[in-house]
Amino acid sequence: MKLKWYGQACFLVTADDGTMVVTDPYTPETSGYCPVQEAPDVVIRSSDNDDFHCRADLVPGEPEVLTALDVARAGGEQSSHGITFHCIEAMEALNHRFHDPDQNGMYRFEVDSVSIGHMGDVGNPLTAAQIDFFRDLDVLLALTGGHPTIELDDLMTVIRAAQPKLVVPMHFRTLSYRPRGIYWVSSFLELFNEEEEVDFALDYEAVITQGSLPDSTRVLVLDYVK
């Protein structure tokens, strides 16, 4: 499968058979990132009320739209276009500096035998149940910008416990991202041995297969679409 990062928490996952999934689409004007260009089969978003995570209406085509928070509240599982999405409830930072915290959902799904987990917009240390939700994961799409999402020390607790094969940073400050109050990705990378544990794709897209996954956790840094 192919993993393409548009920016913020928005990725395009393309299966070998052409099925496409977009995660947590944003508002280009307020985020600073490019509009999503592809017409996917499915859009999954962590909530329906956050302009940085919910703008399925701006995605081309007529995709089926799943809201992870709703799926989590309705049993935690929903399938679309042959892909089963598992969801669990989460919450923005309880000490959010800009507004009252909103609930959202984290989610995971599998494409071409590669399991992918997305941390949604969680802003607090994960509970034991939430950490268990991400165990045995191949790829973790991880919030690495700090407040108002999960703090980096709490994120490292998740990574050490869940031990995903790949950690792909997202939701960090970039030269295009308009809000300025979050970390650059370098703050997260300082927690790893960059020479031995970090790879740079040097592109906004990477091909990930079961055969290409490392034996132990590595970080894969993607560029974003410009």
C-alpha cells in the first residue's frame, strides 16, 4: 500500500487494488496545507466538529464518510469498501488553552495486510485500554506536535508499550502550517537515535508492505504535499 501525507493529520492510504482512504481532512485556508486532490472511496475522521480534522465535505468525489467517535460509540467497528475500521473514544487536552475540549475518536484499520493506527486528536495520556487498542500495530500515525495534542513523554509511553513497527509523525509545525504554537518534528526526533532509528522518506509518499517493515520500532518522516 501507499501512504501519502497531505499535512496535519490527513493521509491518503491507497491499497494495491486502488481502494483509497483519506484520514482527518482539514480546511486548507486555516491549516495552510493543500486541498486533497484525489477522490477516495472512504473518508474517516476523528470527529465531525473540528475544522482541522473533519472536512470530509472538501474531499473530491462522493466517498463514504465515517466518524470515528460515532463508530466508537456504536460498538467500535464499521466496514466500508472491504476495510474494517476499529475505533475508540478519546478526548482533546483537558487543559486546552484555546477552547473547551471536544471528544473525538482514534482508529485503526488494515490495508494489504498492513495495520495502520491513527491517534485522531487525543490530547491526554492514554489509558491502559487505549494503549491496548494500538498493540500489534504495523504503522502508528502519531501526534508529535505537543499541546493541545498528547505531550511527547506521554506519546513515548504509548510507543514503548505498543511497539509499532513504524511511527509516522504528524500534526507538528511545518513551514506551511499556519498555527505556530506546536513543536517542530525535531522535538520528537530528539527522543530517538537519529542515525539508527529514524528514516527520512524525502517525499510525501512511501510504499509500505509487510516485507518492508522493520523488526523493531523505527520512525519514518514524510514530507507533506505542496
